[in-house]
Amino acid sequence: QLIHTIVSRRKTKMKRLILVLIASACCTAFAMIASAQQADQATTDAVIAVVKAQWAAEIKDPTSVAEQLKDASDDYTEFNADYATRLDGKAMSSHLAEAAGKASGKTIAAEMANPKVQVYNGNVAILTYNYVGVIQDKDGKTEPARAKSTRVFVKKGDKWTLVHANFG
């Protein structure tokens, strides 16, 4: 009976230890999830801010291509509805944007609907959204602009850099 009592106490202690370990693991997991969600929210805010800054620069001065593409990587690539091929490199995109900036239409409003940011390994972020804007021609006539948009960012140091975009 003494052996039975000792074994029973050990089983009870072991069960308590297992419960404590499970509770600790759950608390750690919840803390890690909360931390990841905060980091993801910071990333979401940061990449959306990059896009909105680009739009603000374009609205302020359509010819300010250097300012608009300041957060793009030199090897930036883009698909868009204006060209039948991928645009390779920030230089090509800049050249074409400069020419387009001289066109008669000017963006006067730009909004991001349904934004979603997916973060991978803490250093890659994919932003998808619906672009909704208004373009004004030289005669003052306005027309809506819209696009389904995807932008891919890579974190270089503490800065989010745009490496690819698809507008259509």
C-alpha cells in the first residue's frame, strides 16, 4: 500500500507538471500571436503609407517622378494596362511615367479600397487593394479611375522598398 501511495503521488505531481507546461505553452503561443499581429499591423500601416505618399506626390506634381518612385527598388518591375509587356527596372518605369506626366490628365483624388497586406518572414509584404480615383483633363472634365492593384514590398534595413506592382 505504501508503494501504491508513492506511485499515486508521483502520478498526481506529473499530471500537475504537465498541466503547468501546457498552460505555459498556451500563454507563450498567445503572446507570440499577439506580437506577430502587432508587427503585421505596423507593416500594414507602413506599406500603405508608402503608397499614399506616392499618390500625394503625384497629385501635387504629376512630373515629380523621382519623388513618386523614391521607394521603388532599382530592379522594380511592373505590369499595367497601358503596356502589353512587363516594365523592367525603375529607370524604364521612370521614363514612361515622366512622359505620361506631361499628358493632359491629372489625378485629383486617389483612394485605396479593400486593402489587404500579407506579411511573410517579416521582410516581404504583399499589398492588394482596389484603386479608386478621379482624373481631371485640361478642360476641367473629370472621370473616374479604377484598378485592381497588387504591390510587393521587401524590407531593406528599416525601409519598405517596392519591388513589383501589377495594376489592371
